[in-house]
Amino acid sequence: MEIINKIIRIVDVNLIYCLIPMIVTLILTDILFKNKLPTKKALLIISWIIIIYSVVSLSNIIIGITFFPSESDFIERASGSYRIVYWILVISATLFPLTLLNKNLSHKFWYVLFVAFLMKIGVFFEHFVIITTSMHSDNEPENWTSDSLKLWTHGIAITFLQGFLLAILLLVILKIIERNKLTYN
């Protein structure tokens, strides 16, 4: 179970957090280069990444509750004082992305962007709270706030750069595959 959680965390940091910049890059590419690049195919691949990630996350939660209830915090969080918010976060991260199985929805850039945002809205809100409280903290040294804010800003910038590069890489790979199909046909 611990290995699966580590794998999910690695995929989270290196791919799932980068979904929003990837989709924004695809939207801008589709606007700038109309029908010259396979942006719809790339969006479909991103949709399937979201679906697979959601199924794995949901399976991980179910397996954790069933076989390792002492290690799982799910029951405590799902029945605690913030249970409504927790259930909204769980549904938006695991069940709502399954709406991308609908072919009409999975081909719409803005809907996939909305789903990608909802998948990690809890993380975004957590980061927002940490940044806001660190900016307004009176008991910390004066330079700590600016250093932590720089750290968060650099993290966000790196995530956007990584998402941009992953989207460009995906488009290049799809374009190469498309050209090879034309060559062999």
C-alpha cells in the first residue's frame, strides 16, 4: 500500500499538478495554429490520463478502507467536523472526472480544464491558505514571509513550465506519429 501511495504521489507531482498548464497550452496552441497540430488528440490523451488517475485513486481509497482501516484516515475525515467539504473534495477528485468518459465532454477544452481544476481544488485551496497565512503572520521573522512567498512562486512557475513543456512534448510526439502514418500509407 505504501508503494502505491508513493507512485500516486510521484504521478501527482510530475503530471497531475501540471494538467492545468498543459490544457491551457493546448487551448492557446489550438487558437494560434488552427488544425495544424493534433490538439484534439492531445486533449483526448489528457482526458484518459485524468480518467485512469481517478480510477486508481478511487481504487486506492477503497482498498485502503477495506484492507488497511487502521492506516486509512478516510473514515475519520469522512465523518469528522468537515465531512461535507471532505466529501465534496473526494467526489470532485474521484467521481467527477469519470464524466470524461462521455465523448462529447472529453473533446471540450474548457470542460477538461474545469475537471482538472476540480481534481486538485483541495490542494490549491491548501496552498492559498498557507500563502495567505504566511503573508499575514505576525509571529514570524520579517524576511521569512518574503522567502516563503518566493518559494511558493518558484514552485508555481516550475509547475507551469513543466506543464507547458509536457504539452509541447505531447504535441510533438503526436505530430511525429501522424507524419509516420502518412509516410507508411
